[in-house]
Amino acid sequence: DPFPTKYFYYFTNRFNEQYEVSFTRDKENYLKVLISFCVTNEEYENDQYVVTNKGDVFRVLNTVCLIVLKFSEEHPNVNHYVFSGERRSFETKETHPVTGRTRVFLRFVKKFFQPPEWKIVQDGNFVHLYKRESFN
């Protein structure tokens, strides 16, 4: 099941924007990965985590969740996934302990990662997804 320190998937949305979904192995726990995704088009090169405002967030998150499931199938020993939404310019830790991006992601993962196969835990601005084998 080994994979490099970082593993990437790419997809293009209906507006021809290319997204990168990355899985970065945790330094201390070999079976834990950090999930991140961003737009990779040149027009967004200064802010990969930009909100594109094209009304495609639900399709994008749908695709991201499907990619996480695919990764999970391809790497069955990985049992802990973590996501943390980047803060937008108006979101500070004090005013928004949980970012809007984390809240939306949490809503989506609840549809895709359901018990008894998965356990979802929110810890501040972090969403943890645990595969069943890891919480028996």
C-alpha cells in the first residue's frame, strides 16, 4: 500500500478549471493523510484556494468526495483522513473558529462517508474521517 509522501488527482470542472486534489502523508502516522484541493489554472496562480464564484461548489465537492473514496479503495491501509478549510480574508480564528469551507466540506462528507464504514469527527477547523478498521 505504500505511496509517495504526496499523491495527486486532477479533474476539470464544467468551466474548464483544473483542480488538484492532494493527499499528503502525515509525518508521524503512516496511515493518516491530509486532504487538500485547489484550482490550478493560471488565472488563479496567486490564490489557489480562491472562491471562483461560478456556482460550481457542489459539483466540485462531489467530485472531491468521490476522489477520496477512490483513493481509499486504492490505498486500503490508510485509515485516517483530515481536511481543514483555508481561511478567507475576512475569516480570523477569533471570528470564525470553523471556516465556511470546513463547514461546507463537513456537510458533504456526511453524505459520502456514512456509518458503519466511516466515522466523522470535527475538531475545531479540522474534519477527521476514520475508516471502520481504525475505530474497532
